[in-house]
Amino acid sequence: MLEARALRKAFGRTTALDGVSAEIGEGEIIAITGPSGSGKSTLLHCLAGIIRPEAGEVRLDGRRVDTLDEDDRTRLRRENFGIVFQFGQLVPELSAVENVALPLLFNRHGRRESLRTARSWLERLDTADCADHLPGELSGGQLQRVAVARALAVGPRVVFADEPTGALDSLAGEQVMDTLVGTARESRTTLVIVTHDNRVAAYADREIVLRDGTVAGASTVGTSTAGAPAAGAPAAGGEATT
Amino acid sequence: MITVIRMPVRGRSAPERARARLMSVGAALATFLLCAAVTLVSFRIDTPDDRLWMFTEREPRLVVALTLALLVVPAAVFTYQASRLATATRERRLAALRLAGATPYETRLIGAYEAGRQALLGGSLGGVAHLAVNVVLWWSLDGVVPLLSPVWTLAALAAVVLAEVWSGLAAGRHVVASPLGLVRRARLRGPRAVDLLLVALGVALLAAGLIGKGRFPVLGKYGAALSMTAGMVLLLFGLVLAATWLIRAVARRAGRVTAAPETLLAARIVQADPRAWARALTVVGLTVFFGSGIGAQQGNVLLRTGLQPPYLTAYLLIDLALLLALVTSAAALVVHQAEELLDHRRSFAALAASGVPATALGRVLTRQALIAASPVCVVAAVAGAGLVILTGADAPGWSPGAFAFTAVRAAVMAGIGVLAAVLVARASRRILREALRPEELRTG
Amino acid sequence: MYSLGEYIECIVAIMSTRHVLLGLLAERPKHGYELKKEHDHHLPGARPLAYGQVYATLQRLERDGFAEVAETAQGGGPERTVYAITDRGGAELARWLEEVEESAPYVVSPLFSRVVVAAVTGGAADGYLLRQRAAHLARMRELTAERRSGSPARALAADYALQHLDADLRWIETAMERLADLRGEIDA
Ligand SMILES: Nc1ncnc2c1ncn2[C@@H]1O[C@H](COP(=O)(O)OP(=O)(O)OP(=O)(O)O)[C@@H](O)[C@H]1O
Ligand SMILES: [Mg+2]
């Protein structure tokens, strides 16, 4: 469904992505991991059509994404994608429920309907009592759950999350991941999570390991037979799927 | 200690240096305008001169007074605005310093040092520029324009630097209160009762000047004019600041009913910090106030005496001065919107990433301007026209036509004020594009 | 490879059945069968306690004065004997709970040896580490799923295993980077 082939992206003299390929199926939950600076965020931004790679292609349902102009990519993102970042994505002046309603309003649902939908999402993510608070009055875990609600409220086909638990402790992170993954599975939403936390990566069906801008390896469900070599291609730059 | 104070000045980024330069420009303009105002005051009144009849003849006395005020007030406002230019970034930097262990006293000194330094640099330039212009005018107009003593220039410079140092000290106040408060700022300052006190004081001074007219206790009729001018300035400041209440009410109402996300965002952002908008709109309000006041005066005079060329020239000149003030106010607004975008760059970049078009976010800027500027401009226009009608009520010849002219002119001035704010907001979309770059999303 | 059961065995070994049973008795007097059931419930995934082991332990507790027979139901076998904790037993339990576990230097695992040997012999280490990572992560996925569906006790056990696997994984990652650095130095 979402497919990247031989992506290259450089910032000045640093090559952030150097021939990365990946294929993501409908309803799949994918973790992109790797050491700091390995190009995880850059890959996510390319997949989500936020930035354009210099070479290679990104396809959604077989349709090229990277060749679209800014307006078309913006529309594509609005109609298909939801995004969660590590922090700071909520508008500080809007209450939690208004923040969640915002993308719905931008999609021209009515005010009352948007706010109602937003509230029900907050309830679903166990943050109903935060609804009328400003982001500055919420804890990190509550903020992230509100952000997850905002990403999911528009019913996206793919949710991208860049270090969604990066600013949280274990338990708060677990709650956020539980709700994110749980709702994604229920609604068969594809989920792409960038993380360097293995316990977050363990929520995914499959992992893409980046190192120095190339795919270093991958792993899938059911490869853990003790002692036996697991699937995954150690060869640098190769596409590794199992 | 000195090193600690100077360190943050050296460690500035390119945009911060640009803002510092803007501060210097503000100080330069303020000094220049202050010197010009002093020069104007030292014109010998009642000395007949063809070319400068406006400043010396008895008839357009009120107009002269207004022009004087018009020159002094933007200078003062600009000084204040200029010192607030870098507040957003500076506060953030100072907060970081506080967390790094600087004492509250030290951080306040740092703010004052930065502001004072920039003021001294720019102010000196402004003073020199004024001296140059002054010498040229004095020489070319055979001494009708008096040569201002450099002592006055130094005094003006000192005033500007002191004002900037003071506002530099004041700007560090939040930081001093709570180094962490900036990171999680949930509560912002709303309207204050002091604003209404300003209004009362202004009305009192104005009334004193009016009632006193020719027989004012101090300085005779000049004293009365001075009292009226000061009263007007205070009244205006008070009104614009009191407009904070109105801005917030309008924003709250807009935010409560709208189905447009742009309006919702704009209304809530304005509602969260109406004071900042009121402050940024001071000069716009001022321009509308004078424009509408002068309009009332024009309506009265023109309909009474017909179109006489000397009046027309005078009015044209004054409208030009108003235009100048409007441009100044535009600068203040641009700065305000830039600061605000700085605060919102992460959340806006996240919205853009999730598919909100940049044009929609641009509309947020223009709607903010609309929500905030409308009440201020309406209040200023009504106040300006009302003041002239009230003070001139005893004068003969207020025909219905004059009233109609006044009303139309006031409406036009309010419209121009709002339009200026909206145009500035549209111009800020360039800064918005900068704020929406994907780099803002990187978590590293 | 570690299974959840193996991890629990480690925990149980550390905790010692004696003290677990004392802890369960602290709630109220119980008979042997009840104790066995509660033990298995609170420590899911651990090897179920054999009746024989329960009675042997209870008798040892009685001998040491930590527990006593509270009542014997008529006509019942040894299963119907109800045991209660004594004051000494309570004190012993408190002492044990106060005790700080020795921080073991977990360097004896085969994982560690294998990585070190692979690194020393060079070459294959990287590929091996990646495969080991994949295996660990797969196990972590199972544990994560288990934690989401299981009881609180099961979640605790899964957490314990997850965090240890995570520690291993992080060490593997550091090892991979260190090896890359080392190789860079040798090549240079
Ligand atoms: N806008 C940019 N300008 C310059 N260099 C950039 C930019 N964006 C990314 N890079 C560089 O590209 C490389 C990959 O960056 P990226 O943010 O994708 O890494 P990452 O894997 O997400 O790291 P982290 O885990 O620290 O977030 C880094 O070396 C980074 O310095
Ligand atoms: Mg990143």
C-alpha cells in the first residue's frame, strides 16, 4: 500500500538517506529504528510526503507521491495521513478538545459535529476529563494521548508517529502506545512509528532498522525460535523483508 | 559578572541580530523624532512667516497642537515597541540562563544591558541625523527654523536610552518570577485596571486644559495646550489598552460560534494574549484617533469656510503625517506577528505536516488582525471624532453636513486602520512559510 | 533464549518458596491446597508448585517456628490442615522484605560470551548481532501482546522480562556501534 524505493536524501553534505527501500502493507504496524542520526525521521518525512527525496520514489496505492507538487501533497496528507510528534504539536491556546477538532474543522465538518467527534475520541483514549484544559495544564502522557486522538480523529489510512513516547516515562509511554496501537488495530489503520526505544518497537509487527541512511536489517513476527538464526538481511542497502 | 552579562549578547543568532538592529532603528527614529519635536516647540509663535504660517499663525493652533502630539507620541510608542521587539526570543534565552543558574538580578541586568546598548547605538545615529537635517534647514530657511542646541540632542538621547534600559529591565520580569513559567505558560496577563486609570487621568488633564484655556495656572496658554496634549496622549494610551477588554470579548465571541478552523485558531490566540495585540495596535489606534479627530475638525472648518488652498495644504500635510504614523505602526505589527509565529512554529509546522495548507494558516494571521484591530480602530475613531465634537461644541457652525462628513471620515479611518493591520498580516505570510519548514518537526 | 517461564523461575529462585508462602499466610490462615492455588495465580508462568513441595515447605516453616497448625478439619487428609503465620514468622517475612538483593553482574550469560568471542574473532559478529536482535525483538513482541491481554500479575512478569530483554538489546546496539568504531580505527 505504501511503498518506497531506493530513496536518497541529502542535506548539504550529510546524506540522510542512501538508497532506502521499504514496503508497508494495509493495516500493518511498522517500527523504524536505528541509532541517532541514522535517517529515521527523514524517512518518515519522505513517506508522509512532508519532504521530497532527491532520488527514488514513494508510492501510495501505486500512485507516485514524491512527484506531486506541494498543494497536492498537502491534500494527500490531509485526506490519508495522521501525524504524531514527540511534543509541541498542540496549539497552546486551544483546549484539548478544540485541538482534536481542528483537523475535522479543516475538513469542513460542522462545528458541533467536529467537537462531538473530538470529545468521543478523547473519551475513547481515556482523556475525557482533559477535554477543556489547555495543553499547558496537561501532563506529558495526557498531551500525547490528545495528540494521538487528533491524529486518529480524521480516520486516516496511515498514522505516522515520530518518537511518540520520547518525552515520557515507561508507564506513560506504555499507555500512549497501548491506545495508539490498540485503536490502530481496531480500525485497521496502518501505523509507522519512528523510535529508538526497543519496547516501543516491540509493539510493531515488523521493524526496519536503519544505519547511516541505509536499511541494516529487518525483523518480523514469528522469528524468535531460540538460538536459530532469525530472518533479516544484514547486507547494507538491501531491501530486507520476510 | 560583566562576562555573564555580555555573553548572551555575543551568542546571538542571525535573526536575533536582525532584531537587535531593528531595535537600534527604533531608537534612532525615536531620538530623531524627539529632537524634531523639541525643534518644533522652539519655533517662535506669532512671528509671521509665509512659508511656515501653519506653525506661527493663530488660526490653525489646534492643528499645530495635534501635529506636535502626533510627532511626540509615535516617538514614545516606537521607543517602547522597539524595546519589546526581541522580547520573545530574549525571554526564552534569559529563561535558559536562569535555569543555568543566573540570579534574577543578573538576568534583568542582561536584558537592560542589551536594550541599552542597542538604544545607545541607534540613538546616537538618530541624534546625528537630526543635527544634520537641522543645520541644513536652518541654513536654507535663513534662520526661521532655529538651530537646536546639542544639549537638547543629548537630553533626547539620554531619555531614549533610559527608556530602553527601563523596558529592558521590565522585560525580564516574567523570567525573574519563574524560569520555568515560560516553558509551560498557561496563564497570560489580561486587561488591568490601571488602563482605566490612564483614561481617567487623560480626561482630567484634557478637561483642565480646556477649562483653563487662556488662563492656565502654569505657563499660561502654552501650559493649557501642553496639558491638553498630555491629556490626549494619556487618554489614548488608556483607551487602546482598555481596548484589551474589548479585543478579548470580541475574540471570545468569535471563538465560541465559528465553524471555520482559521477563525477558531485566530480567536483563541488573540483571546489568550489580548494585551500584546492592544500594545502592538497602539500606533494604529493612534493614527485612527488623530485621523478621525482631524476629520471632524476638517469637516467643521471646510463646510464653514469652503475650500481654501492654505487649509488644504495644511490638511494634506497632516494626512501625510498620518500616513507616516501608519507605516510606523505597520512595523510594530510585523514585529508582533513575527514574535507570535515564533511561539507557534512547532504547532503550526505540525498542522502543516498533517495536511493543513499554508494558505489556511495564512488566513489565521489575517483573521487575528481582523479580530484584534476592529475593536481598537472603532474605539479610536469614535473617540477621536467625539473629542473634537465635544471640545468644539461651543464653536459655531456644526452643520448636519459637518457631522455627516465627520462620521464618514471616522468610518474611513477605522477602515484604513483595520486594512493596514490585515495587509501587514498578509505580508507576514512570508515569515509563516519560514516557520512551517519541516526542520521545525525534527525532534533532535 | 529466555522464555517467560525461565524468567519466572529466576524470580522464584530469588524469592524462595518459603517466603512466598509466608507472605501468602500473612493475609490469613490457609490450608495447603489454597496456598498452592494462590501461588500459581500470583506467579503465572512459573512452574506450578507440587503438593509435595508445599507440605515439605510448610513443615519446615513449622519446625522453624514461623508457622503453626491453626486447625485440622475432621476426616480430611493433610490437605485439610490449616496453617497460620506466627509472630516470628511475621518478623522473618519483614526482615526478608527489607533485605536488598545483591546486584549481580550479569556477565555469565551465553549471549555475552558469544558476542565477545564473535568480536574477538572478527568478521561474523555484525550479522550475528543483527540476528540476535531480531530474535530478542520477536520475543519482546510476544511479551508485549501478553502484557496487554493478561492479568496484572502477568503484566508484572512480562514487564520484568521485557525490561531485561530491552537491556540486552541496548547492550547489543552499543556493541554494534563499538565494533564499527573499532573496525574504523583498525582500518584507518
Ligand atoms: N534539515 C536538515 N539540515 C541539515 N541536516 C539534516 C537536516 N535534517 C536531517 N539532517 C541530517 O540528516 C541525518 C539524519 O537525520 P534524521 O533526523 O533523519 O535522524 P534520526 O534517525 O531521526 O535521528 P534522531 O534519532 O536523533 O532523531 C542527520 O545526520 C542529520 O544531521
Ligand atoms: Mg528523529
